[in-house]
Amino acid sequence: MRAHLAGRSGRGAGRIIVRNYLERCAAAGIKAGREHEVFDEVMDVIFKLTR
């Protein structure tokens, strides 16, 4: 049970980190004209989280 709760807690923290990145860093990068670089970074994060 504890391992399950720890896993859920880790995923919750991961969601917060990814959301913060998207709201701040990714949005700023896209506005600055670096959309391809930002898309590559987002894809890397998605693949890391779905393994």
C-alpha cells in the first residue's frame, strides 16, 4: 500500500513540475520563436514519463 501511495505522490509531483515547465519555460520559448526546440523538449518529457 505504501509503495502504491508513494508512486501516486511521485506522479503528482511530476505533473506539477511538467505543468510549471509548460506554463513558464515552454510558453516563453514559443513566444521567443524557439518552438521547434520547445517541441523537442516536450516530446522528451512525454517519453520519459510514459516509460
